[in-house]
Amino acid sequence: MPDWMECRAARRRRRLHSQRLQVGPRPGAAMVKISFQPAVAGIKADKADKASASASAPAPGPAAEILLTPTREERPPYHRHKKGGSVGSVCYLSMGMVVLLMGLVFASVYIYRYFFLAQLARDNFFHCGIFYEDSLSSQARTRMELEEDVKIYLEDNYERINVPVPQFGGGDPADIIHDFQRGLTAYHDISLDKCYVIELNTTIVLPPRSFWELLMNVKRGTYLPQTYIIQEEMVVTEHVSDKETLGSFIYHLCNGKDTYRLRRRATRRRINKRGAKKCNAIRHFENTFVVETLICGVV
């Protein structure tokens, strides 16, 4: 075989060998390019033969290249986030929300207690008076004035009335409770320091809601329009030993005081003076007129 053919075959073998050794680069890795030139192989020839062979031979192919990747550097270990951190942040957030809600609750309670209840108490408390013609104490009609403090408890459905000492006489100071839940009325005669209990007279006493509306309508003025007076007579019947059966409101009013039950007589327009001397009178109003309650047979 001629020398030029042998050299060409050797170059072909080296090219195939270099293609087998070629390694693809790894993504992201730095590449090192190694190249080497083909060695001259074959039998020594004369300079003339070599020149003729090199002249007749085609141009040499590109140098074989081998791409090698460097040793992969050690990457820092991957640290997973612990779940404890996220749980802790959730706990802190929950505690913050709880504190915020508690603050809102306390603020609401404060506003309700010191503003709403105070306003409600003012709306349910009345200091009022009424002018009336007193046709009971004398033949001539005398213009009289009666003042009282009224507290109306709409939710508990009862009324509490305080009658101070009348300026012109005509009755005793008293505390009165009309309990519509129990259907009872209690009179505490402050002068005698005794309590008297009787069934509630709904024909005379307005219910809390109606009485409240009446007083609210006249709240702009100090006094109610001039009106008249009627009289009712009560008779003492028996002593009450168990005051708890009277309900909590009357119990707190009459606890520690001698308490008696009353029986109502027919309502009269006027009672003669002889019979009135044996009775204690309490003047009050829970309606558009004044009522004089006579408690007779006082022990």
C-alpha cells in the first residue's frame, strides 16, 4: 500500500477514535477544551515521496477535540426549612388576633356600660310633678302640687316610685313598687317604716311601657297638665312572715320591716274625715291622675 494511503487510513482511525472519546458537557459546568494534533505515522520515506504524497493528499481534517468537565464543586448542603418556624409565626399571629379581639370586647363593654346604660338610665328616670285639684281635704277646690321620682324598668317589667315629704301635707312619704311580673304592689310607709302588700290594680296603674311613654311625652315640661284626684281604701288583714314569696324587688324593699297584706275596698270619690283619721294616706300617681291610698287598720 502506498504511503499516502496508509497515512490517510491512519488519520481516519484517529478521527473515529476521537469521536468515541468525545464527552458531552454537563449543563452549567465549565468546559475545558483539550486538542491534540495527529502524529505522523507510517514508514520513513524519501523526501521526494513525502512531498509527492503530501501534494496529492487532501487537506488534513480538523484536530480532534475532547471536552472534559472539571470536577464538580461541592455544593452547600440543602437545608430544609423547619416547620417549627412557620408554626411559631402562626401562634404569634393567633395570639395577636386574640389580644385584638379582647381589646375590642373590653372597649365595647366599657362603651355599653358607661355610655349606653347611663343614657338608658337617664331615659328611664324621671323627676316629675303634677298639679291637681284637691277636692278631698276641703269643700273648696284647692290647687295642689305633687312631686315624685319615678324609675321604670322596662326589661324587668316593674316601676319604682319615691314620694318625698309633701310640701303642703296631705300624705306620708313612701316608696312604692308595682311588680307586673308578680302582679303585686308594695307600699313602704317611710313615716311608720312598715310595708304593705296588695294585688296590683291594673285599672289605676299604667303598665311600665305605657307609663314610660306618658312621661317621655311630657319630659320637655317639668309638670304634667292639671288633673284630679281619686281615693282608694285598703284594710290591713295579716302579717307576712315569708317575704321571699313576694319576689326579689319587693323583698329588697320590705326586708327587715314589718310587712302586712292589704285588702282593697271599693274605690270612693271621697271618704269622710272621721274614717280618714284612722288611716294613713299616701298620695302618688302612676297615671294621668293622682291617687290617694288610705291604709286603714294599721297595727
